[in-house]
Amino acid sequence: MYVRIKQIQQGAGAWMLYEVEDELECSDLKLDGPVDLKLKLTNAETRILVQGTAAASVTMECARCSEEFHLPIEIELEENFVPITSPEAEATGIDAYEVLTYKEDRLYIDEMLRQNFLAAVPMQPICRGGRCKGMCDQCGTNLNTDTCQCEKEEIDPRWVALKEIKNRGSKPSLN
């Protein structure tokens, strides 16, 4: 996906709006449909400043119950693109990932969108708006859809010794 920026390359301060709903190829994320973009591109003399929002729906796997669900993501964007001939564009190593470049009158925005969407995805996505009940730790039943018959005696291991004293029904001995 790219934006033609010829009309704002005329001089510093020139700007344009770019609004589109388009497909994004992203191997790291499973997008459910098109990405809705609303961008303002500004010529800042030595770079092109891109500001705006992007929204999409991503298919994720719940960290609690392992079911797939659709997670809507909306991100705020503010990135700088430098010409590919700029000294900044010659960064190597890990710094090369921080520099976004453009060539001639085309500003490719796929990598910018990919990086920002990946940063917005939660490390442990939870379905049902965070109200997922998860799976039974004994039988593996999905507690969102079924109930299990497992006995649920929850005892904190730090209190086991006190439970033994209570079950004896007598005073604890010092032996």
C-alpha cells in the first residue's frame, strides 16, 4: 500500500489528507478485513510527517481458552519518513528498523502499519472483553461454554499445615 506525495513535495509546510479503506498484507497478523486509514501527510522539509489513525479487526487466539476471536484495534499514528537518499536512511543493525523511507513520490506505508498494529496487540489477548473464564485446569473443559464436574477444593499450599491441625481436632504437639 502506498501514497503518492507529489503534490506536497513542492515545498515545506504543504500537506494533504489521505483517507482509504484498503487491504493490508501482513504475515505477522491475521487481519479480518480492510484497514480504515485517515492520514494527514505534511512536508516537514527534510522528511514527510504522517499523522492519523488506522483501524482494523484482527483474529487472535485467547490466552485463557485458546478460542479464536475478533479483536478490533484502532491506533494513533505519528511517523516520519525520510528520503531513501538521506544519510538517516543508511542506518544499519537494529537502528534500521526505526527509519522509514520513501522513494521519489511514493510513500509505502505497509511497514509503518505493520509495526504499529503489532505494538497495539496485547501480549495475552483475552476474549469476551476480558471476561473469559478460561479452561478447567483438571479436565480442560472450556468454562465459557460448559461446566465441568471436577471437585474444586482450592487450598493455598501455605495453609495446608493449619488444615491438618484442624482435622486432628486436638491441640498441636511440639513433637
